[in-house]
Amino acid sequence: MSTFKWHNLSPADVLQQLGSSLCGLSTEEAKKRLAEYGPNALVEKKRRSLLFILLGQFSDFMIVVLLVAALISGFIGELQDTVAILVIVLLNAIIGTVQEFRAEQAVAALRKMAAPDAHVLRDAHEVTIDAAELVPGDVVMLEAGNLVPADLRLLEEEELQIDESALTGESHAIEKQIASLADPELPIGDRFNLVFKSSMVTRGRGKGVVVASGMATQIGQIAGLLQDEASAKTPLQTRLSRFGRYLALAVLAICMLVFGAGLLQGQPILLMFLTAVSLAVAAIPEALPAVVTISLALGARKLIRHNALVRNLPAVETLGSVTYICTDKTGTLTQNVMTAELFFVAGETFESLPESGANSPGTELGYAMALNNDITVKDDKPAGEPTELALFEAAQSAGFDKFVLEQQKPRLAAIAFDSERKQMTTLHQTSDGVTGFIKGAPERVLQQCTQSLGNDSVTKFDIADVLAEAAQLANKGYRVLAFAKREFNGLPEPLKAETVERELIFLGLVALIDPPRPEASQAVTDCLTAGIIPVMITGDHPGTAMAIAQRLGITDDEQAMLSGDELAKIPDKKFSQLVETIRVYARVDPEQKLRIVKALQAKGEFVAMTGDGVNDAPALKRANIGVAMGQKGTDVAREASDMVLLDDDFSSIVRAIRSGRRIFDNIRKFIKYTMSSNSGEIWTLFLAPFLGLPIPLLPIHILWINLVTDGLPGLALTTEPAEPGIMKRAPRPPHENIFSHGMWQHIIWVGLFIGGISLATLAWALSRDVAYWQTMVFTVLTVSQLFHSLAVRSESASLWRVGLLSNLPMLGAFILTLFLQLVVIYTPAFNTIFHTQPLPMLDLAACLFISSLILFAVEIEKWLMRRGIIYEQ
């Protein structure tokens, strides 16, 4: 049924097509159709069990490598390493399971939006039934406050207005009509004779026939998109997966080389096997998943203090990598509150109602705005239709209080608004008789004006100039209303529109808009500074969308805007060429939002999508990171998202981006630190046999170094403050290798440097024929890595500029790890376990000095980087 263009057909034709009538269906016919079409409910795919989701977490290559490392650790007797690795892997699996399970709640939230019951005509009688029993052809009664239970083609309406903002993004209630519409390709938001499931009736009443139910409704199609769309992998997940594959191959090759070199030197097979296996365990940074998880968790904890709730931990880092932010307009960039912003009075435009004396155009316009509305007080707050609320508040702020004025000018009668006249009249008792105030669409009200109220007197009305002004305001995205009045000696008879709404005196125009959030403009500027392109995607009118985009600085080029109609006519290949030039999309439907996100992702972009409505949910789920609004957002949007802004503050995204970049930087620093350290151990063990030196370390030494250096210092790097100028650099290319910008070169030369000073220490100790030569090498390897952890705290800034006290956890980790190393050297019990010997103070001092050389070497590297001599940043 949903394939028909119902908006093109007349009510009679729709009823005929559906085999129904104004009296509705019979009970028997409804039962037949219920069996044919199924219940009017959203169908969910079979959900995966928690166990199935949990098992899926162990398929990642890096996790497999860690599990193999755990088995090897257990094999060589290092059960504490086995336990540590398994705990880390299990923790990550549990976190991943919780995130995936939450992601599957989106459709469940969508189901909650369905109306519980419906008022229908069955057997020509009005009855209330469970909304799930509705079928195509049922005639449904609607009134203010109802949730629409299915997609309906209107048959009758009386002042009917529907809030479709959650579905279409339209910022104000839509006035509905009965007449058929000619254009077969109208966007959903312009099909004024249709109402859609789960939208809200805000005013009036109506009657409609069900044209689509269940999954065939517009909201049902969104549910289908949500179920079919897979979440995209984060940049960090992609990079770490690739890193794990390369690392496993490299470790295997290195261990074979070390094992072979030891055998060629004549070392015992068992010793070399244990050494090679220990080296394999040491080379795999099993703390990496813990570092990543802790980094993300700390970032999420900081963000919640800024009203950003992270539902999916990897989303924190993803925000630091996005290249495009596709943002909804209504309620995200704007306040979702209609506001009277401009006033055209006596030929001039004002930003507030002009102050003037009695009977002046400004005063009379204030009276008209205050009195010509149906605003009431509910729970001590004004309540009513959003446009009328905006007029009421603007009048009140200028000193025209509706409830005070109604005591002076009581309402006698009213001619209600309807979609054909597009205007409303209220009549009030005054000391001189009766005054009628009229408001409505300029093209209707202005046609009925014969005079205009000027500053000094009533003058002849020039309709052309005022129409031109109204058109100019409309082109800037404003919703424009015209106000007029007419004086009567008494209450006019008969009280009809055709006798009252003529020979009017024009008072002025009022331009309304859903204004941008105060903080949104700066947030857009910050995004552009950070190399992130903001794109507005909205279901609202093109003129309104472009007006907001211009105000916020997103674009002022009208060629950079596409409407939903235009987008529908562009083939995928051509759109792929255009997508990176478009900054504003207007009047788009949910499938088109999804198409935009996919097109950008196909071009290699990482996309963040913000939104608050049901219509945003599929794109929120598909985007690399979905950001939902917490206050005005729907449950569906929140469940489909990775992060929720609790205060609906767009600028919170900028803070999240900064946090994401800092987290990614810190993860890079950990990888740089731990891989350089591991590289130092590998070079030391690999080169010693070729230089005619004995095996420098025992397996237990390797595992100890791995435990203490990768542990506390590595975790302390997660608390490192943000780099200077972090928000002034472009985003890292999404597919950029994690070892770029000099990291792999750093790992190689630092590894060789640490290996070199360790072997030099070994040669020096052997030349002196001291028995504790192995303890000296053990100490230099351990402490040099500690100094290296201080050096890599910043990518390019000097440690002296960063300051030792700017990361107290790192300073504490350095001191504690050094203390533990001294305990292993100077405690007899540990001497036995670790095969170490106490060092004389001079030799210990020499080891500490030799180890500190790495700090100065890395500072020289950073000095060269700051001057652009090495590594392109």
C-alpha cells in the first residue's frame, strides 16, 4: 500500500483505492486485513544473545595475539603474566559486549514511540482499539494531544496542526490540509495532506484513513534502516587491528633470529628457547588494551563533567579523528524555539517593537501580537502553539501583557485560523467600540488592506513595497506574519470572515525564526580551525537552512546547498564527485541522510553525525560516531548514538574533539614508548652474539622489565595533558598508519640507542671482570626505559617546557618503578629469584647516568622536529 502516491489522490479516490468509506471498515473486513497486513507494530529482527555477542569480542586479531602470549607465559611458568593478560582481555570483552548490547536497544526505543490505542470507525461506530490492530482502510479520528497511530491520508480537518519535528526536522507545527497535491515527488515534510505514525497532534482535530501500517509506515522504514545498518569501525580499532597483525609477524621473525643466533654461538637449546619465548612475550604490549581502555574511560569521565555522556568508549577517540561533522539543524544548531526577531513597522525594520505613543503603529502592533492568540496559562507557564508563544513572549517583553490587556480590551469573539484563509481574527471591546486584530500569511492579509498606519496618520497602503519586504524576509529563512486591524462601532453581524476581514489597516510584519544557539557559531569556527568541515543536514525548508548556515559561518554559497528533491535526481557516481563540496542539505528524508553519510565515508572521510530526531537515528548509527541531543532528543536517537550531549550544547562536541585528539596522542605515545623499549631489548639480545658477547639477560629479567616499564609508566601516559595547539592542526587522515610522523624511525633509533648503551655497559663491565655485569645491563635497560617515558610525554615540546609536575602520576610511576628496581638489586630474597647482585654505589651511579643519555638524545630529536629538520608533522 505504501507504494502509492497518496498525497496526489483526492480523499474519494484514496477511499476507493483502499476499498473503504467515510464510515470505516466492518469488523469482519478489518480481521481479514489484519491477517493480510499483520499488526500495526514495528518488527524487530531476532536479537543476538549476550553470550554470542561476548564470544564475538574474541575475534579481533590483537586479542588472538594476546591470548597466544598468555598461553606462552603459562608454558614458561610466568603464571602472573598469564592471569594479567586474561583479565585485561576479559575486561575489554565485557566492555565491548555492553556497548554492542546497548546499540541494539534503538529499535526497542522506537517501539515505545507508538501510540497505545486509536479511535476508529468500525461498523460506522466510533470505537477505541489497540493501535496494533489498525489496518489500511481504517478511518481514524484525531484530536489535540493524540499520537498519530499510523500513516494517514486526511479526509477532514479543523485547524489541524501536527508536530513532525522528530520525523522531518521541521522546527514548527505543520498546518495540514485535505486538498490533493500535484507533485508526485514531494518530500515527506511537504505532504501536507498526510500525517505520519508517532507524530503529535498539537492543535485542532481531524479524520484520516490508514494508508500504511507497521513497517510500511515512515517510522517503520526508519526502524528497518536501523536494523540493517552496521556500526562503522572506529579509527583506533582499525589502526590497532592492523598494528596487531604486523606486530605478530615481526615478533615471530625476531624470535626465530634470536633463537638461531644463540644456537650458532653454542648456547644451550633450552636457554635460547626460553629466551626467545620470553622475548616474544615482552615484545607484545599486553598492556595496550588496558592503556586504551583506561585512556578512553578517563576521557569519558572528563567529558561527563562537560555534560557529554559517552555510551560507547571508542567514540571518545573517534571524535578526535573525524573530518566531517554532519549536524542536524533543529534543536542542535538552533534552539528549537520560534522567536520573533524582526519587526517591519511604518516602512522601517526594527529588532524589537519600536517604542512610541498611543495609536502609533508600534503600539497597535504590540496590542495585536498580545491579543490575537490562544495562549493560556498551564502550571504557571504560558502554553500554546509555538508560533503564537513566540509572538506572545515578544509582545510581553515589550510591555504588552496579554492577560492585563484582556482586562482592558476583553475578547468578544474570534474567527479561528484555517488552512484556506491562512489567517485568524479576534474582536475586542474598546472605549470607542470594537477593534478587530487580524494576523496571517502576508499574501492573504495584505490583499485585504486598504490603508496603512503610519507614525503620524493613516495613509494609503502600498501593497507592492510590503510584499517585496515580506518576500525578502522569507528568502532569508524567516517565517513572516502580517498584522492588521479594523475598527467597528459594534460587534459585526454576521460574524463571518468575508464580512470582517476586509478594508483593513496594515500594522506591520513580524519575522520569526528558530534562532541559532548562542554557542553554536563559536563551535563551528572552532571546528573549521581544527580542519573539520561542518555540514548541515535538515528536513527543514531550504531558505531557513541557508539562513542559519550563513549566520553560523558554515557557508554563504548557495551553490553549496542541495535540497532533497535535487539529491534524489543525482546518481550515486555524480553525487560522489559533489559530496565534498556541499555544506547544506535541506528537505532531506532519513534514507538521504544515510546516503550522505555513506558517500562521505566512501571518500575516506570519518563522519560524526549529530541529531535529535527519529529521522536522524539511521544516520547516527551508520556514522563513525553518532552524537545525540539529550534534552530534546528522542529515545530512538539516543539509543542509536555513541555519545549523548546532556545539555544539547553543540560546543560540547568541540570539547569532546579536543579530548579525543588528546587520547589518540597519548595512545600513540604509549605505543612509541613501549615499542621503543621492546626494540631496545630485542637489539640487545640480537646483537650480543654477533659482537661475541654473552647473552645479556635471563628470561626472568626480560619479563621483569616488561612488567615494570610497560605497567605504571605506560598507564601514567594516559593522564598526559593535551599537546600545545592541539585544536589548530588538521585531523589525522583516517587511514594514516599509526607509525607515521616519525614514529617508526623513533622506535628504530631509540631501540638501537638503548641496545647500544646496554651492550656498551656489558662490554665495560666485562672489561673490568666484575661478577655483577648482568645486573648492570639489567639496570641500564630498565632505567633507560624510565627516562624514555619522561622524554616521550610530548611529541615535540621540550620536557623542560612541559614540566615534570604537569603529570604527577608519571612522576610517581618513575619514582616507584625506580624504587622497585633497587629492591630487586639490593634485597637478598629477590637476588635469589632474579639472579641479581648488589651494585657498588659508583657503578649504580654510572648505570643511572648512562640510562639518562636517552632523555637528552630524544630532546635533541624534538629540537630538530620543532625546526622542521626531521619528520613532517
